Amino acid sequence: MPALPRRSTRRPTAARAASAAAALVGLSLLAGCAAQPAAPSASASGSAAAAATIDDCGVAVAPMAQPAERIVAVKSTAAELVVALGLGDALVSTAFLDGPLEGADAPTIEGMPSREALLALEPDAVVAGWESAFAPEAAGDRATLAELGVTTWVSPAACRSVDVAPLDWDALLGELADAGAVLGVPEAGEALADEQRAALEAIEPLDGGATALWYSSGEDAPYVGGGTGAPQLVLESAGLTNVAADVDEAWTTMSWEALAASDPDVIVLVDAAWHTAASKVERLRANPATAQLEAVREERFVVVPFPMAEAGVGSVAAVDAVVEAAREMGLG
């Protein structure tokens, strides 16, 4: 497998890994253990846990001294991260889940929680997959919540208020370690990142230079993965060339004519309750611009669940799923 990219210097993080599903049982044991005080270290792997604060979307967040006990998670990627860190039992509520959540049985809030609804749950931490969750008209701004004793965390891959470099594995896996430190389980965070990295390194990428399109949603025009986000990272790591890699955005809208002209060898379809993979297949077959594409005629479709389409603990599993499906199609 090609060498992984160098660690990003955007924030003090630690690389570590694991398939999201495989990590849950082992990490729940880790999360229950008392963390031992760590001696200051100049190494990147120890910097997140040792730091007085961790930069998260331009906000300085102080790591919790003890494991979080009452967590609200907004979005599936946030809830899955909490579970993977062994803190599923600490989830008191979730919001905006994109699919079933394994490893926790917390109630779900309908819509975006207001600050009043959030504080009524008495959380000590809120983890979100969107910065907009912390808008004043939503759960409340992060500074105010911090004054009230509520620790907040946003997936750095979802930052919009500050410039974010194109996503790489060091940044994504470092985020997992940082999140563990912030939520008071630094050892679990490090272990999760290490296991994820090991799982990534065990995947044998495809050979042959096949091309791929990541089709997320859109009816009038397809909304596809561009060149700087999770779809690009997954496709590149799988050994596929993203036909929209030259777009300097994580996501972009592409015309049907441009999609047809790109003539991808395989099409990754995001499956969501509100926009199923099956509906995308029907649309591709019905549109004259795409119906005659070889990938459509030969049914070279790879289906991934919506939570796996965004940066998080499911990203390594997404690489593996794409590689296995494309290999079965004879691509590489």
C-alpha cells in the first residue's frame, strides 16, 4: 500500500485507527479504565492528551479531567465517534441520526435541539458533526456553553468558520485521538486511532487506475464528492481516481452532461432514507445522458450508507467496502 501522507500540522493530534465496528467492544473496556497521568512528550502522539487546550475549529477546548458522563451527539458521525470511544452508555440523547446507531440506546431529539432543550438534559459534553449545531438559535454558541460547564466538540472535517486543508488520514485519525482527550478518555482515543490506522494499512488498494464517481444526492443535478473531502480520501485510498478530483471542494454539483462525459468505471452511491441508492440507480438509467454509460449498463454500483459517506470512524470501513466491491467487479 502507498505510504500514508505526513501528519498535518493544523492541530496537535495523534494518529490511530480501527474499523469502527471492530473497535466498539475493546474500546468500551478502555474507556472504563482510569487514565494514567501522562508525562509531557514532544512526540505528536502524546501532544493532544498533554495539551492544556486543543484547537477545534478555532475554539480552544480544554480536555475533561474525567470521562464525560452525559453526552449529547448531533449527527451520526458524532454519535458513532462517542460509541467508538467506549462512551455509548454516556449518551443521554442524539439528534439528526442518518441511520441506525449500534452500541447505544439513547433517545433521539426531533430536529435541532434548542439551547433550552439541550440544557434540560444536563449534558457535560456535546459532540456535533456540524458547526451550525452551535449557532445561537440552535444549541447555543460554544463560548456560552463552556461558561455553563458544557464541553463541546465539532468534527474538524466539518469546520467552515476557519480554513481547513484538504482532508488526509493524519488529520482524520488525529481527530479521533483529540476527541478522546477532550471527552476525558485519551487512552481510548489513542487506541481508536491506532486501530483505525492499522486497519487502513491492511487494505490492499486496487490496481489499474479505474475511475469513480461518488454520487450522494440530487435530482435536477447530481451532488457528488469533490477533491478535498471524505469521498476523495476514500476513493484515492481505494486505488480509484475520482472524476471530480480537480474540484477544490469537498462536495460539488455536477451537470448530468458532465457526469456522462466523465464516464466513470464505477459509481459509488450513497444510501439514505431520504435519497436511496435504488432511486439513484433509477435516475441514472432513466436519464438519456447517463443511461448508456458502461458503469450503468454493467451495474457497476457500490452502495455505502450515508454515515459512511462523511469523515468519521466509518471512513476506513468505507475504503474496505469500495475496494472489495470494485474488486468483485473485476476492477483492479
